[in-house]
Amino acid sequence: MGILDSKIPSGPLADKWTKHKNDINLVNPANKRNIDIIVVGTGLAGGAAAATLAELGYNVKTFCYQDSPRRAHSIAAQGGINAAKNYQGDGDSNYRLFYDTIKGGDYRSREGNVYRLAEVSGNIIDQCVAQGVPFAREYGGMLDNRSFGGVLVSRTFYAKGQTGQQLLLGAYSAMNRQINRGKIQAYNRHEMMDLVLVDGKARGIIARDLVSGEIERHSAHAVVLATGGYGNVFFLSTNAMGSNVMAAWRAHRKGAFFANPCFTQIHPTCIPVSGDHQSKLTLMSESLRNDGRIWVPKKKEDAIAIREGKLKPTELAEEDRDYYLERRYPAFGNLVPRDVASRAAKERCDAGFGVNKTGEAVFLDFASAIERYGKEKALTSGLKNPDKATITKLGEEVVEAKYGNLFQMYEKIVDQNPYKTPMMIYPAVHYTMGGLWVDYNLQTTIPGCYSAGEANFSDHGANRLGASALMQGLADGYFVLPYTIGDYLSDDIRTGAIPTDSKEFDEAEQQVRDRMEKLMGGSGIHSVDYYHKKLGKIMWNKCGMARNEKELKEAIKEISDLRKDFWENVKVPGTIDSKNQELEKAGRVADFLELGELFAKDALHRNESCGGHFREEYQTEEGEALRDDENFKYVAAWEYKGEPKDAELHKEDLVYENIELKTRSYK
Amino acid sequence: MKLYLKIWRQKDASTPGKIVDYTLDGVEGDMSFLEMLDILNEELVSKGEEPVEFDHDCREGICGTCSLQINGEPHGPDRLVTTCQLHMRKFNDGDTIVIEPFRAKAFPVIKDLIVDRSAFDRIQQAGGYISVNTSGNTIDANTIPINKYDADEAMDAATCIGCGACVAACKNASAMLFTSAKVSQFALLPQGQVEATERVQNMVRQMDLEGFGNCTNTGACEVECPKGISLTNIARMNREYLSATCKG
């Protein structure tokens, strides 16, 4: 256990971060110029970290597989970013944001980390406004807020339905300023293939130029991995097509522990799967649950009639509808946390009440919101006794102003008008709370290798609340890492540049080359996508929203067999030394085939239900998650020992000094 | 449905490319355009041929990576969508579809349908930022109220995804819509005023250096822009540029 020291500073919760900042070592500005840092991934966490570290004076190299840092998948976050500003005067505070996040995460995250996150959250908004991020404003010129799931205050700042885009472009602009100053060298269309350790410390990476196919060596005094989550292990997810676990997994194989891989978020409001050809799933922002009401028919025969197209949802009388979230969770209603909403949708669909052809969809209905807003608007416009058509028209205008881009996106994909007929939604894989284990300083178990944003496991426990991913990414990148990494680098002021002609670099490069040769040398029976889709089906069916011992054991066996088959029979056309998208995919899927098995192993060992991890054997009579704090109040951090089945478990006990552990209730 | 595809194939930047014909059967209306290409590629790989390479990532219309010229139009026949959001229901059985990369001197082809758009990054690096340190030690976010109308207009300009459709649509391969969207975002906000003079000059200078053409007010960029970025931004940039030049 000695190895898993979370390094949470002592002292009162609210003073920990300040105290820590005062205690850690600093690097003087002249010495920073002699220190190199590699940042892999240029999303919110990586982009923000790269910009800030360069601004402090370090020499930064960034790497991303996209053609520009601006395209990292943070860009797709829609709804917003939380901050405990209490601009609405509705009782918000750092403590409440901290409390909501710990509770939302079902008591599986660290108090110290989460409080720090809440503490710096307000600063993020100040910072972004100063950078010119055009957040939504009220008519008086002040910033507007909305509400997200699992909380009782309005603390979410937003930029229409494109908050992630605006925040990422903010971080990208900060990066651009440093690129222009020569302090950041950006290596775009580059993929990290391996981490290089010298004397046990992370001292560089092997990267592949995705255009020329060339293998490159890059050294540094520290390496930051901000490479996002591993949701694409499910093949279908809301992640970008290129999102992958390669960098994190390569670090894991070199000694970084991988924590809580089974903690995965299945987002309740996504557009349902339409067919086998589908390549990815599209999210409909959680903000829609502010105004949309979720329902299925009360009677099975109505559900069947709707599925067969014999009955229109709008024709079904109010008393024949089951607003199941409002029924089951009156206090939070449609704004329960994501894990709870997703499971409730699955429960209704499994029971036979699904409303699309596949029976895997529920309705998200805006009719009452349109009527409510329409009446309000008619009143404020001085219209007396408006007819129903006028109210609907006015209401639709209000809804369009709030969610227009999302409604348009839905219509383009599904070919139905969501103003006139309720949207159909179903849960989909969206975010991974698990990731590389890091201490309070965001350092992994490899000295000098740091991890930030979704790639690490640190702040969201077993379930992340909406609008908290953007908060964590920027907090890690702008405000946490720049301090904590200096503490480590203060030992490196006399080290000098790290040479890349050492035997460690030779070996790492050779391993990368051998692995690619092996991928190209398969017998050539099946394409990479064939394996990826198969893996995704196993993951979704056996490690998805509900898991049980029998199926998890089957999953472990099936993934292990599939991995063997993959290495023998995968077909990768083209060559290594040229642009080759199939080879890129093959390398990523190879790592997913290892991670998937560890995922199932982790889910199997955790004999409790908490947050996004729902084990069917552990539930209350009402079907709610049954947590086991006595036996599982810990972080499960896995050490690589060869095959995933041999991974060794290390536990970090979670200590709650400020919050009383309770059964999570949203009733 | 059955489709006849004419696709630009090019080995690398230095090898000349050409149009190659493919026939694809079993395409469904619910597929996205890129999923249609996925199926073609799956067929090519199973035949041992090299798949058609194209840029794509988020497949939900926001990352700006996908960049196909479809039947002569950037992102195809539908309006206000990127290629990844274009669905096959917009096409008919038996259609011939010509698929090319975005064409511009400043966007050299890398392979097949993939082009190099790093010129856009360099324009942003020349001045597409506000020089504020990222320490978080700024003023409270609500200290400067911003008129909602200005904030909304700045947001509209800021929604540019940097895909390059404006350049591909323009007969001059001009990047004025792209550049002006960023200039406008900052010109409309109080935070952008301090560096307004240098910003517009530096960004326009870089734009010209990259080999993009000039604007002749044709408006094709606005029509083809998947995010509906308005031509007004170009007018605003011209005004900013003129006033910057007068200030010297």
C-alpha cells in the first residue's frame, strides 16, 4: 500500500490547496528556460497546460493526432461548465459544488482533489472571459447560468450549445500566443507510440508522424498525458472516431497504474442507434433535460402500436404516459444524475416499453415546455386570450432560442421535427471516470509522468456530473499542473537536455517498430473495424449499463480470445512508412483489446453497485444501486504484469473527513 | 440504393492524382455520407486494396475535420451541415457522386481527400488571441457587463469550426470569412479592444502570405459555411483593417 500515497496535504479541507502551493518548490524563471516538457493531447486539459507552462517559461512540445490542436474532442462538449460563482444567489458555494460532486460520484472520489476543483472553478470563468470566450449573457450584460443534473442550484455557464468549442478555442488561442512566441512547438498529426523511461523517470516519447509515417524521438524532463478517455472501447460512443487509449495504455504498460477502468459514464440522452452501419453516436445535451420531460407509454400495447407506427406519440393522452423519472424521483425529476437516468431508461425498455423500431428508445418531450413558454411570452407581449396556435408558435420560438442548434442537429440525423413530435433518445457511452491513477499533484506512479483531464481518474468517482468535465480539464491544465509540476522539476535544474541517442530510446523505438511490423504481418482475414465492432458488442452487452458475474467472466474470455484472433488475422493494407489510416486504427484497437479485458476484470472484482457501475447482484428492492462502503470504499489501481488477467490490484483507501457517507438519494 | 462514385485518389503530395470510379451498392438513407465511405473502404480493404483516406473525427459537425468537395460543393448539397452530418437520404438511387478534396493553393493535398490546412493555424497564431496570462488572476468575470446583443454576435462569429469550406467555395480561394470571424469575435468584445490594431493587421498579413486570394464579395463562402458565419464579418474586418491602417 505504501506505493499508493495520494499525497493529500494535511490540514483543514479549505486550506489544503493554499497550504500545498506555499509548501512546494518553485523553479526560477531563468532555470525554466532550460527545462523541456512534452504535453500529449491538446484538448482542454492539454491545451491549457501547454499554454500555461509555456507562459511560465518552460519549453513545451505538444502532440496531437488531429491536424490542429483546435480539433480535440473537448470541442464537442455542448452544455456548459460548472463554477461556484453563486451569481444567481441561490445558495451556491465552493462547499456545495464539492459536496454535489462527491455525492454525484457516489462517494468514490477524493475529498482533497474535489475541493480543490471547486475552489478554482470560479477562476476558470474569470480566466475564460478575459480570453474573450463569449459566454451567454443576460440583458443586463451579466453572465447567464442554467441548471444541470444532480444539483439544486444554477451554476452552469454556457455558450449556446457549444460551450466545449468556445472553451477549447480559448485554450487554443492561449496556445497560439505561445506558439507565436516560440515557446510551444506544436507537432500536429503526430501520435504518441510509447513512453520512454530513463532511470525510472519519464524522459520522453516515441511518436509517429502520421503523414510521413516517420518514427521520431522526443525527449523532455517531464511528460504530461492529457489524452482523454477510452469510451471508444465500446466502438459506438459519443467520442470522436480517433479518440483512443493508446498514450495512457502505453504508459500503463511502462508502470503507470490504471485506476477504476470499469467506471464509465453512459449518457442518458443520445440519439438511438439506427442500424449496423452506424459509426458513432450523437449526444443531445443534458441541458435539454431542463425543459424536456422523459416518458414512455404506461401500457405495453401503446408502446407496441407506437413502435409499429400505428399510433403517434402526440396522440397518446396525458394519463396514458409514464413520466417515469418524475414518478420515481420526485425531488430531482428529469434532472437526476446521468447514471440514474440511464438505468431508468434501460429498465423501461427492457420491460418492453421502448418506443422505436428496436425497442431501445424513450421520449424526450418539449410539448409542455413549449406551452409554458408560449403562455409566458404571450403574457409579457400583452396578448389577451391567445389561441393555442399562437401559444405554440411563441413557445417554439423560445425553445428555438435556447436549444435551436441541438434541435437542428436532431432533425438532420433522424429526419423528424422535434418541435412537433417528441425526440427519441437512448443512453450511450460518453465519458470514462476511470483512467491513469494520479496523486494530488496529478503525477502517475511513474515519476515525471503526469496525467490531466479525462485521461486521469481523479475527480469524478463512479459518476461524473454534467458540466464538470470542462471544469476539471481546465482546472487541471490552467491551475493545478503548472504548480505541481514545478515541484518535481525543481530537481532537474542542473540536468540539462535529455539526449535521445541513449539505449532507452533505442529500445523503445525498436519496440514500436516491431509492434507495427507485427500488425502489418497478420494473415489478412478481417479488417480492423471487424475486430473493433466485435469488441464493442462484447463490452456493451456484458460490461454496459448493468453487469453480472456470469457475463463479466464470459466477457473476459471472449475479449482474450478476440485479442489472440486479432494479432493473428488482422488485415492492415498499405505500408508503415507512409500515411496509413488503417495502421493507425489497428494500433489503437490493439490497445482497446487489452484495456477491455482489464475493464471487465475490474468490474468483476467490484462486488457492489456504485455510480456508473451497476452490478445486478447488488441492488435494493426498488432497483437502486447498493453500495458497499465497508469493502469497496477504495480506488482500484491496477499494475501491469503482462496479460490483463495478471494485472495486480493496489488499493487506495478513500478517507472522508468532511462528508458523511450516505446512500445517494434523489427522491 | 446503388451509387456511382468518382473519387480523387492521390498517393501523396508529390504524386499526381486522378479520379477513380467505384460502384457501391446497399447504401441506405439513414447512413451519413462518411458511413457510406466507411462501407466502400471496408470493401476495398477486403479486396486487398488501399482504402480511400479522408479526414474526419467527431462526426457530429463540430470539430471541423471533415472536408469533402461533393459534386462541386464543399460539404455537399445540404445547407448548414458538415460532410459528417450530411445523410444519404439527400441522394437518389443511381446517382453519380463526384468526391474531391477541398481545392486551394494554400491547402495542398496530403493524400487522397486529405488536405493540409495548417495555414489556418498560422493565421490564428499571428494574432487570434487576447494576450492575457492564464494564471487566473484576472478580474471577476462580471466586472465588465457586455451588451447581450454584442455578446451574441461575438458568439455567432466564434462558432467558426475552421473547416475551410469558405476557401473551397471561393473562386479566389480567399480566407476572408475565416479570418474575419476571429477578428469580429474580438472586435465585438471589450477584452479584444486593447490589441485590435495589431491583431487585424497581423492576421491579414499572414493570410496574404499563405497564398489565399482576396474577397470579391461573391458570397459563396457564406452560402457554403456549415455554421452560417455571416458575410457581415468580412465587412467588419475591412472596417477594422482600415481604421488600423489609419492609426498606423
